[in-house]
Amino acid sequence: MVEQSLSPQDAWHVPGRFACGTLDDLQLVRMARMVACRQALTALVQDPHGAHLYDAGSEAFRIATRIRILTELAEQVLREGATPVVVVLARERDVMQNRSGFKLHLPLLWYLSAADIPTIDVTDRLTRETNGRGIDRLFEFGQYSALGNTVVARYLAGVLPPYISGTCRG
């Protein structure tokens, strides 16, 4: 069950979100959940681009860097004889901002570079693709469309092999 695999250390942990409760049939409980949802939406409206996720001074970024999730994972992958590669999968808003010359997740890329963690950022590739096709063809409902997935897959197929050729068997 998802709820059991999450913990307060997870950035997106919200107790009870995925579990049905015995009081869910009560009107008051439903109203309280609605108020909580509206508060979350208000917070999203105040930061619609998710800037806090990449801001080096934000709580979300500090969690990623202080706990060193990415570096610890990279070290574990190296210990197991493989090559760690972080792939930054751009969201629609990341591509839109990149078209304006602004890369919100640049501090994350700097951190990964300073930690010598190989990183592939698909944002520039998707941005170039939007110049000829428009962003609506690459994203549907906040996710990559079939075309968006194809662009990312082909890009990764071209740039990933040199990173992993020394340790990939097969």
C-alpha cells in the first residue's frame, strides 16, 4: 500500500491522503478535506511554477542537498559497479520558461555538476522541439504526449550511451 511506503521524510508525504478513513462518510470530514485541498491550491497559485522546488534557499532544495539523496544514490550505484546518471525531465512550465531564457532548475544542475554526478537535462532538447511544433504537441494534461515521449526517448538514446558504456553490460 502506498501509504505504508511513505514517511515524514518524503518530500510529498501527506498522512491519510491515500488511505480511506472510517470517518470519510461524515459531512464534516469531507468539508475539512475540501478546505485543506483549497489551501493547497492557494499555495500552488502563489507559486505556480514550482520555483521552491529548485530554489537553493528553499526547504525542498535543502532536503535534496542536505540529506544528499542524489549523491548517496550515486555513490550506491557506483559501489554496485554501475554508472549513475541523473536525467532531468522537464515539465511543460520548465520548457516555457526556458524559451524565455530562464532555467529554473539551474541551481540543481550546478549542484549535480559540483558533486561530479553525470546529468542529462532534456529541457533544451524539448525547447528546441517546440520551435518547430509548438509546446501543445509535446505535452497533454501536464504529461508528455506520445510525441513528447518520443522526443525524450530519442534524445536519451543518443546521449546516454557514452555515459554508461563503461559499466553497462548488454
